[in-house]
Amino acid sequence: MKITGTVVHNDLEGDFWGILGDDDTKYRPVEELPAAVRKDGLRVEADLEPAQVMSFTMWGQNVRVHAIKPLEK
């Protein structure tokens, strides 16, 4: 699925990066986001796939990130 949203840093439950979709859906990447987009408040476009994994983090939908890029300003 292709989404647009905002990168968010969350220091709860072990410190992680997530993406808050423009529709307010929370996405929790199961692998760490690339360093180039690990900026709190950065607007991005991403290609995501739902991931069925066990996680202690109770924030959003677990996803695999196939592609992610900053949106042009």
C-alpha cells in the first residue's frame, strides 16, 4: 500500500520510529527506518506491506517498508 504521512519518534517501549499516516493510521516498521528519513516531523511517501510479527510495541500496525522517500517541500 502506498501512503503519505509524517515520521514520528517515540521513546516509549524501547524507543522506535513510526509513521503517522495522513489518515491518522499509525504504522510501525518492523525494520529500522533508513537514517535519511529518521527525522521527527519529516513528511514522507512510503510503500508498505502489512507484517505478521510478534512485537512488544503496542503502537500501530506492523509493516515492512519496501520504499520510503521524503516529500518535496
